[in-house]
Amino acid sequence: MKKYRSGLTIILSCLMITGCASNSDISSISKISDYSSNDNTSSYETDDTLDDEVEYYYSDDTPIYSFEKRYEKIKEQYPDKSVLVWVSDQNIRYEDEVNSYLSEHNKNYVLCFKNLTYDVDMVDDNSNFITSYAQLLSDAFDNGEKFDIIDTGLKYQGFDTFYNPYQNCVNNNFLEPLNTYLENTECGKKIYAEMSTNYWKSLMINGKIYGIDGSLSCLKEDLGYELNADLVDKNSIDLDDFLGKYDTSLQKVIDLCKSRGWKFTIGMYGFMQLYSNYDFITDNICIDDNGHAVNIYETDYAKNLFNTISDGFTNDVIVNPVNDNINDIDTYFGSINSTLCGGYTNNKFKTSQEYGLQTSYASTESYTIYPQYSNKIYTSSKALGICALSDNKYLAFDAICEVMTNKELNDLLCFGTDYDIINGCIKPYGYYNTMGVENRLIRYPFYGVNDPNSNEKYHEAITDFKLSKSVGFCFDTTNVSDKILAVDKVLKTIDYDFPSKEYKTGKEYLDKLNDDLNSAGLQDILDEVNRQLEEYNETHNTDN
């Protein structure tokens, strides 16, 4: 029996944790099977130099061979080129096609992608992480393994104690500083000029830049509403009515649903960074308007939001999707949307049926609405960088720059060759995955999901937005790592426990939640963050 290993469950979990978000178009990955094609397969599939014993397959039935087998194959195929090892937390489908492209364009290197999570049990029977990509990367360094290019990956909540994977890689000396390469190489000068000053500041740690981030994680991505387009259109609903902060915007949604007898689902309360525009230091500690680290669940904003959600639940409008399903699409107005990241690119966008609302009963066309926007540049949370142990540092840097500046190559790496371009957007038919390899400034937007002008809008964002005051601050969790894990364990219970009939108000639930967080050691974490933040502000100019 074939095993299809895309890393989807783990990757999605991590993206929700980081608000990354990613960092990538989760919608494109969660619908991989809709675009499966057996026509766009690797030449490895019939290659006699690789044996027939294959345990894992991509969703398009292309076999996933081990790193060792592929590395030897690539060395034989390109004997006169350096084979650069690119390490990440996922399988890269179009390695063969990318190397053909690099060879045809006279590059003196090719790439071999190594997924550290390949054939590793990441979770236990209770879906708790028992290791993480960051831990596997650390173990590889301890064992003296050499790579050339490192994707900093994502945080695994409940295992990793850091909040920012990019900073974690820098703090552990995994990455080579890039300043010299950016200043003294032609490709470095080119990519430096293409990005804004504030973009580079978002990647700067103690005066040095260690990576290049095409996912633009420095642009905070808010959650949005995915609204049933049928109900919106038939009832002539003005989508502008829902713009604004979530605690006020959601009340308008609830009032509308109550008057029409509709339902709405909401969740992901353990990731409040997605609901607000504060700077976050951990999953629940943010920097308030006075520059102090506070528990987000004790702020007036959270209290208003949770009370609003609780009222909606009491009035039979809000449904907890963890504990209940909605089976009647005709009364399902929508949900909080975590799968179409990119509030800068697709607000009020009507999505196709392929990306529509998902219930246990049916799917339908929908609108994606981002009620609020961030207009700041935050510290980047992920990047591609040169491995500090690499013997091919200049070649590795050239490869990173080539992938991040060459649109044809970037699209090939993300989408392969089986797709249509419609009105400047891409509609892929084969396997595709943008995570860890995309540059949102140049890759094709997704048809039916992204604004056709999203490349330009992202460029405007990194050029025009101001820096957040905490850019560059790096929280050292060493003294409180055990307490961070204990707090994470509490945060993972929120979506199961709230809303429910057990709590009459949002305040009643937050009182219990905050008691549990404090019992887990939250105050000690807050004290440590504020101590380090004060030291940081004394030595850095925070007036951006």
C-alpha cells in the first residue's frame, strides 16, 4: 500500500502556530489532491539506478526517494558540478526539473534537497510533538553533518520553546552572516537593491543579516472571514460593513446571523497574534502600546473579543467547530479563515468552488474578507540562509539569490510545469507547494485566490510600511524554557474548551484560562521578557 507523505498535517499545525505564516498559501497545499496529475512525473520514476523499493509517494504518485539515493544519483548525473545540499522540513517535488534548468543555464552547481523529517515519527499517538525540525537540525549539527543551504522551518508548539525559528537558527550558530556576500557579489548587490531597507532590517540581528525570506514573514498576516458567497449575493450584503477590529467586526457578523438564522464558526484562540496587530514575543505574550510585555488574554481587547464570541454562542449563532459540525450549507454564513493567508493581496476576493467553504456536508463559493490590516514590518520569522558549516558558501549564496530573483526558476520550484496562466495568475494541475521556496514578490499569484496584482502589493508593503518598535529584539528563553512548554500546553486547550455551555461569559472563561496560565509559570516568563526588553531598549533606538 502506498504512503502519501506530504508532511501536510505537521506543516499545517506549525503554520497555524506561527501565523505564518508563513508564511505560504496553505490553500494550495490542502487541496493538493484536487490537482493531482500523473503526467508531470520525475525522471527518477523509471531510473534503473534507483531501486524499486519506495515507501512514500507524492499525491501525484511520484515516488519519494531517500536523500542518500538521490544524492548519489545527482552526483553521477552531474559529475562536473558541485552538489549543494538544501535542508528543510519537507520534500521538494521538482528537484529533477530544477537541476535540469540550472544545468541548461550553465550554473556550476545543482541542488539536492534533504527533508530532515523524512521517515521520522514527529508526533505520538495523542498528536503531541515528540521532536521538531529545529531539534532534528540541532542533532544533525551535533553529529557533524554538513549542509549548504538551510530553510529555518517552523515552530512546533508544545516542543520548541522559541517563538521565532529564524532567530533560533541564528542563536544556535547554524547560519552564516550574509553581509559580506550582499556587499561584494553581483547577485548579492542585485537582491539587496530589490528589497527595501526595512525589509533587511527585519532580518537583522545584532547588526548582521543571516537569511533571505521570500515568504515575507515580516508582513504580519491577519485572520480573515470566509463568507458564503451565495448568501452574500442573494441578500445584497455590503462587505464593507465587516471591516474593523475583530471585537467590533465580529459583533456585526453575529448580529446579521442572528437576524437571519445563520451559523458561523470560529476558533484558533490560542494564536491571538492572528487576531491583533501587537508585536508578539511568545504565543500569548505581546508588547502593549506602552512598550511592556503583557499577557494578551488579560487585555481589554481579548476580553471584548471573548465576550462577543460567548454571546454569539449563547444566541445559537457561533458554533465551536472542534465540538460540532455544520451540515446545512444554506444556513452556514461562514467562518474564521486561516487557509488563505495574505490579507495584503486578496481582500473581498470571490474564490472558486475548489477553494470554497468546507463543511462535513458540502462546499460552496465564498468571499474572503480581512476585517483589519497590519501596516507594520515585524521581525522576520523564517528565511533561507547559508549553513555555517558549508564548504560551498559562495555557491550556496548564489543558489539562494537565483531562486529568489529568477521568476522562471521560482515558479518551477513551486509549481513544476503542469499549469495554466489565467489573467496573470496560475492554476496548477500537478503537485505544487510554495512553502519554504517561494518569493511572493515574483511567483505567480494563485488563480481564484490571490489578487492578480499581489506581487506589486507585496512590494508596496515592504517599501511603505514602518518598522515595528520591537524589530530585532530576540528573546532568550533559556531561563524559562520549561515554563514556556507548560504554558503552551494550556494554550492548546482553548479551542476545545471555548466557547461551551460550561462558561456563561467570555470573562468567566478568561479568568479560568489566566489562572491556569499563571499556575504554569506565565508571570516568570513575563518578568524575564520585560527584563530583556528593557536591556534591549537601553541599547537600541526604538523610534522608528
